[in-house]
Amino acid sequence: MEELLLDVPFVCKSWYEATLNPKCWQNLIFPENFFAFIDRVRKEYQKEVSITTFIKSMVNRSSRCATTLMLPHCCTEEALEYAAKHCPALRDFCLHGYLSHKNARLTPKMIKNWKNLEVLRLRRAHYIKEIVQQICVHCNNFFQLMLPRSYVWDDVAYTIVSCLPKIKHLFLKGGTIERRNLLMILQRCKELVKLDVRDCFLFDESDGVILELASHIPSFSCQGSTDIDNSEDREVHIGLYQCDAGHMYWYQDVPFDWNFMN
């Protein structure tokens, strides 16, 4: 996006005209360092533009042909709703960071616009039950769910196995998932070809039962995962994630590096 907007158009007239082709904007990947990017845009074009207006203008360049949408962590409610309505061909949706409670509640409502959705990447599992239920109804080609650093509690695990039993790729790296919920996923999602539960809490990487159930999965990773034996420490750890799931944010939001999943 940066090159298409700030570099290529200034090479020559023909290159500028080429950047007007909607096919150049099928992958709407907003930079992780969004504020630095939009500051450069403002300076280059000598024009003040709001975050909402800018996101909407980039969506318009795709002429409803965008297949990948990766929105910045500062995305507004208006921009989120606009993108959902004007990207009907979307196959891959991602958010760089956390959404506010107000914005996060919109996500389940957006899914119905994306019949071709295949991949969903969200930071934290807010409204994931409602989102997965909508995917089950509207997205027949869906195969990959990424929820890094999320708390996968009982209801979330049950919703995943009930609504997405044929899911192929599931990424939960760095999260908290109780052993019984991981066992449920392994037992009921029989078509998994990639399951990443590295660096998780509440189960141990050397658990023999888990390793046996996962033995058929071509790509299974659980290195660095560990249980918490002390019941008090366990409750404190779960409590922190539950506070987060309840939108009681005690951290400062920052752009998220999806390379963390590699």
C-alpha cells in the first residue's frame, strides 16, 4: 500500500494511471506503523485527512474487488462498517491490534457480507462465539482461524468444534487453553492439518494424551506450552484473561506483529 500510494504514482504518468486499476488494490494491507504512514501521506499530498476518511478512500480504490483486508489497530467504527459493506469479495480479514468493545461487537455482524471468507485473524477472542457462528452460516470456504494470545474458555472451544468441525488451520499460539478444551478440539476437529498451540498455558507440551491425539496432524506445534500446577496462580492467570475478555483493558494497545505466528 505504501509503495502504491507514495512511490509508484510519482515515477511517471503511465505508472500513476496504472495505480488507478482496482486490481492493484485487491490486497488492502494497512501498515502496522499506521500513524507514521498516514503522517507521510499528509505531508506528501499536503492535505489533512482523518483516519476514517483515509481508510474509506483506500477501500474505494479496490472497487469492491478487495480479497485481503488488514485494518490498522486504530480503525474507527465507521471505517469498519464501511469496509465490511464495500469488500464483498473478501477472503482474508485481519486486524493488526485490539478493537474497542464498541467496535469489536460489530465483527459478528460483518461476517454475513463476506461469503467467500477463508481466513480470519483476530487478536484476542472477543465475540468469537458469535463470529464463529456467523462463519458457520455464511462462509462455506472458511478453513483458517488465528486467535493468538487469546483465552479459549469452555464456550469458545465448544463453539469452534461445533461450528467448524472441518477447520484445517487453527492458530492459538501464546494463549490460555485448558487441557480439556484442547482435548475436545483434537477429538472433534478431525480434518486439522495445522494446529499451533506453542507457548500456551494450562497444559503441558509433554502431555502424552495430547501428543497421541495430535499424532495424525501433519503440522502440530506445542513447544513451550506449560501447565500451572499451583491452583492460586492458576486462578490469577485465568482471571487476568477473563478481565481482558470483559474489556477491562489495563494495557496500552500497540500494533501487532503477525510474524509472531511463524
